[in-house]
Amino acid sequence: DTGVSQNPRHKITKRGQNVTFRCDPISEHNRLYWYRQTLGQGPEFLTYFQNEAQLEKSRLLSDRFSAERPKGSFSTLEIQRTEQGDSAMYLCASRIWEGGHEQYFGPGTRLTVT
Amino acid sequence: AQKITQTQPGMFVQEKEAVTLDCTYDTSDPSYGLFWYKQPSSGEMIFLIYQGSYDQQNATEGRYSLNFQKARKSANLVISASQLGDSAMYFCAMSTARSGNEKLTFGTGTRLTIIP
């Protein structure tokens, strides 16, 4: 059983460009979460999905951010017109809703906006 | 709103000694869960232990135990017989029934360094 995977692991982009990250959860995990972690801080919740339905979005998720989980399996997080303040680690997690409480995290995608 | 406070930015502990990492929380929701995660330098968050607000006994998982003191709103992590591989960032987190027991609210973390 493989863990949560995220691609790419690192992304460097210029301000104003669009970027897209992918998350593949543990198979059969129906809940999927996105968090953002800046240097020296704990992760902050962005959004989560139950299968393909996006059930909650944080106020941190501005109009430039969009997340999808089209078939209830992998998810993508897109940031349009990136800003330097978007530089952070983007973490994905998953869990089985009917199972235990813990969320299983992927290795993250580190975004650097220059 | 819920809040997690971790007041120890860094700790140095001799190998094989026990270590306690502090965590206090604030919520008005009577139903909540408390978590500890470990984040090595590789970046991945590793789940360690969970405590539910209605659990009567303190949670234990191998060398990890959670010292849950409800009246004090504290959920300290105790690591027994520390090992060099325990060197990492440690985050305390909480979810509440009001948030659907879904989104985790994290503290700022404690960097633990084990000295050989």
C-alpha cells in the first residue's frame, strides 16, 4: 500500500505565472485535504474533498486558487498569477471517512515564486 | 475559533532520556480530537498519536504517550527513551466537531534535537 504522493516535489516559477500541483491519495481514501505551510509555521488548512465534492474552502483560498478532484481519486491545486507571498510548502493529506481520525500526509510540493 | 499553542520553539535532549513536548489548546467545542505529528527534514508529516476529548484514558503508541489534562486544556507528548531518529519538528493539532472533525488546526511546532 503506497502512501500519499505529490508532484512535483519542487517548483520554481516567476511571479505572474500559473502553476498546478497534483496529489494522489492512498487508494480508497475518500477524503482529501490541502494545507499550506510557510517557514516556521504549522500547516494551515486550505480545502477538503469528500470523493469529488469540495466540501469546505478556507478564506485563505483566494480567487486565484482552485482545487479539483474530478473523479474522486487524484486532486489538483492550481494557483493563477502567482505572487511572492504564495511561496510555501503545499501539503496534501487523505483519510478514510469511516476509519480512524488521522490524516496521512504526502511529502509536499515546495513552491518558490521569484 | 480553536487555537493550539506550543511554547517551546526548540529542545535539546540527551539520547535515551524521556522528553515532554508541551501543547495547550483552546476551544469552546466539547467534542474535539488532539493529534501529534512529526515532521523530519524531508518534509512529510508523520502521524504519531490521537486523543479524543471523551477518551477516559491517555493514548499510548509504542514510545509515545499523550498526557491529556482536560481541565488544564493541555495535551503534552511524552517520548520515552529518545533516539537519534526522533530529531525533527513536532506539531500538535486539533480538530473539532463544529468543524466536522475535518480540518486540523496546528501549532507552530517544537524542534527537537537528540544529542548522542
